[in-house]
Amino acid sequence: MNEPVIECGNLSVELGGTRVIDGLTLTVYEQDFLGIVGPNGGGKTTLLRVFLGLEKSYGGTVHVFGSPPGSYPERMGYVPQRLFFDREFPVSVRELVLMGRLSHKKLFRNYDRADREKADEALRLTGLERLSSRRIGTLSGGELQRALIARALAGEPRLLLLDEPTANVDPGMKITIYDLLDYLRKSMTIVMVSHDTGMISRHVTRIACLNCTLDMHEPGSSLGREALDSLYRYPVDVIAHLGQSGSQPEKSPHDADGNA
């Protein structure tokens, strides 16, 4: 059995006096690829923020790498659902990706050769080498998502947290991102929030359905119509979760020409 990376016991979280997560118990192990699905407002993003140490628990326990959340930022990579920025601000893709090295730097220390090599490796993995000098304000939605993933990878994370990484990207780019995640799960633990109930079940090792409370689904199980209707309270596609076979691509998958 792989070692636990995240352990939650009867975790509860309140925001503005409202209970958004209630009695959640969950263990995420090394090299898990956990998909979290559920309706808007169900607590998915809040749960990622708890893992990062950005939100406090109201009750219960939560440990990341055996310690309170936020204890080891250098071991974690985070891809937010949205990046709010001035699109005219003169930051290049490479400069954005280099920011992923900040958790490894002491205050006021400049980037060194090792930092730049890790950033270049992350650009290569995500197929963004040709776009490294482009300003991030000129990127398409899919290109920007890959740049955010590259920024997270530059920090050499052992745990990668992703909040809707395929939102607002075209279907072809979704496939590219999922192929990349399939490759990455050989070397890290991945927790991904998604509304893409059909695609996610083909790639993850386990699925968690979160709507304030948690319902886990292991490989070989299915999310039936009754369960999904109860979770979402509106019609959605049924998922048959087959899990990963264990085979992974030998080469890092990316869009060779750097276009979204």
C-alpha cells in the first residue's frame, strides 16, 4: 500500500456561517489520481484550499504529508480555475512558469540556473517551448491553462492540485491536458476538481462526489442515474468508472507545434 499524502477525518468547513463541507473523511495515497465531481457550491474548490492551507477547518482533522496543511508548500503544485490578471501586463510565458520556483527560494534570492532548467523542462512537458517568449495576455484559453500547469510543474511537486483545468478550452485541448495528466501521475499524486463527468472517469483512479458531504467511488463501480440526480439535482450523464489499467505513455504528450 502506498503511503498516504492527504488524510481527512470528519472534516468540516464553514464559510460565512454556512457549512460547506460536513463530516468529510478521505485518504489520498501516493500516485493516486483522484477526481472530485459535484455541483457548483458543493465545496470542491474550498476543499482544495483547505489542502493548501488557505482555508481553516471548522472541525475534524486534516493532514498533508503528515503535517498541518501549508507546512510543505514546496511539495505542492496548484492550478487555479481562473487567473485574474491585467492582460496588458508585460509578463512572458517563461516568466510566469518561473514563478513556480518561488516556493524553493529564500526571500529576495534571484532565479538561478537550476530554476531556469526546471522552468524549461516544464515548458517542454506542456508543449509551450515555442510560446515561451509570448506575453501571457495573448494566449488562448487552452494555452493559458497549459502555462498554469507548467508553472505548477516547475516547482517539482509531489502533490498536484487542479481546479477545473479543462474549463473553457476546446475538446481537442481537453484531450491534450488529460494525456499530460496521465503521464504525470507516474511521478506524483494528483487531485483534480472537474465538471467533466464523462471524460474524467476514463483517466482517474478514484472518483469522489462532493456536495457538502462526500461519496467515494472506487474502480469498477458506477455512478448511477439516481446517485447523480441526488448529487446534482439536475440531469447529468451517467459515469461508468473503469479506473486506470496501469499502462502509461512512454513519452510526455504535448501539442508539438505549440498551438491550442
